[in-house]
Amino acid sequence: MSFFQEENDEYEDVSTVMVRNSHLDLMDQDILYHLALGSGSHDLRAMFGDVKFVCMGGTPKRMEQFAYRLMEEISYKIPTGTTLQDISRYSYRYSMYKVGPVLCISHGMGMPSVGILLHETIKLMFHAKVVDPIFFRIGTSGGIGLEGGTVIISDEAVDGTLQAHLELQILGKIVKRSSVLDKKLQWELKSLAEPDDPYPTVIGKTVCTSDFYEGQGRMDGAFCEFTEEEKMEYLEKLKFNGVRNIEMESLAFAALTHHAGIKAAVVCVTLLDRLKGDQIHYPKEVLDEWQQRPQKLVCRYIKKYLSKRGLILNNHCGSVNVKSPRRFKLVQQESESYD
């Protein structure tokens, strides 16, 4: 199959996203608490039915900046006198911006945070009857044998023991879900790395941990009960097994998107080489530029996709399409109660 081979353009009435939950059909409305949206209060099909890409990153500010960057990259125009709106502003937890067929959402820090967001975003895609969306996680990481500023496309997300599945405790039992990322999407992204980029772009395995300090072998946390030699032995083991970076979201991101039948990719930049230390010593302006590198690659993909298909962008920039003011007020109250 060639790069961005044409897909079926027929507008489907059923989403291809799998929610795997028959109980949703029995609910009066499905409230997406942490997004301040509801299936009964909002016309989710009108608001999000044209979505093709969902881009997730850590902080609200980073994703707002990405949204404005994307507007420039794809020449997206909004009506005079209007601006991008944070669609989930009433939730006070995540931020969400819509740029044509692209959703830009902050996911917070760690697997629990990104997991909550993914449950609700997957349901959002389902209710909006979105067909074949592509999800990206754009973020930062610690490199393994790679200098700061290197862009890494994850070919596999594994836990700290190098197992490629997410373990969940459900009803007191351990449930394992495979953390699979789309191989074709990885190589399509890699093909968009330009020869004159002043940094390397590589494909490699990513370790995802549930902790920033001990879980990642750092010796600068409040607790550290291992030696420098033990730490280095572990990091060298990771490098030997093809691991190129460490972060805190990819395992849940890969497992949940795969379980929902969604094509997904993780693109991160390294902020340091963990084989050389635990702390970041680069100036802010350098780190800011580095954090834009994964964004550039994903923007290139989206821009090429839209250009290839000749898609016409609408001017929906995040206005809230309320179909039931009473239910909308209920959704606001429910979202605000989850402080």
C-alpha cells in the first residue's frame, strides 16, 4: 500500500471505534465527566464528526501552542473576531482545542491520567460516529544512549520488566491488554524526517513506568535504595534490548487505543541521555525548541494527509453545540463536582 493510499470517503453512520461496553446503550446520557461533555447535552456528531486526528500531550499550554502551530501549518482559518476555544474548560482538568479535523488534548502526567482521558475520548469518537481516527501522543522522555533533542518514534511500548502489555486490576483480578502501536504509521512518520533536520529521528522501543523517580532508576528522588552500579546495569540492559527512551504514558496509550481498534503512534523527544545522568541541565529556550520537534513531525504527517486527500477544512474552532441546555447544565455540575 502506498503512502496515504486513498481510503473509502463514504460518510459512515456508525463509528469504527470499539467501545466494548453494552451498558452505554442503557444510559439516559453518557456524561464525559473530565471533558465536560455529554451525549445528551451536546450534539457530538456536529461538533466532532469530522475528526480524523487526535493529538495528545502532557500540559494544557503545550497543546494550546500545538493547536496554534497546526493552524499555521495547514493554513486553517477561523472567522474574523473569533479565537480557538478550550472546549473542556468547564472540567478544569484537561484542555481540548479543535483545529478542523484535528483534536489537540492535554493528557496530564502518568498512565492513570492518560487512561481516564482515553476512556472518555474513545467514547467521544464513538458517539460522534468518527471513522478510522488516528491518535498521536506527542511528548518528552529520557533517552537511553541517545543525546537530548533526539526524536523517537516508538515501535513498541513496554513496562519496566520489558513486557508489552498493560496490567489492570479489574474487580480484584489482573487483566492484561496488549500495547500495540501501528507499524505502518511508524514508518510513514519516519519517512517525513527531513535530511536537513538538525537532529536524528529514530524508531525504537519505549519503556513506560508508573513513577518518575525510582521506577525510572533515578537517584535524585526522596527515596533511593539501589546503587549507581545497579542503576547502570538496568539502563544498559534496557539499551541492549532495544529500548531508546523512558516515559510515563505510552503503555496505557498503546493498550487502550489498540483495544478500541484505533491506529496510534507515540512520538517523543529526549531531554537527556539517562546513561549520563538523572537531571536536565539545558536552558529553557533549548528545551522549548526540543519539545517542538515531535510536533513538527506530526504536523508534517497531518499536512501531507490533508493535502493528499484534498480535504476542505471547515471553520469549526471549538464552539460548543448544545442541544439541551438543561442537560448541559447538569454536565457542567457533574464535571465540576469531580474536583
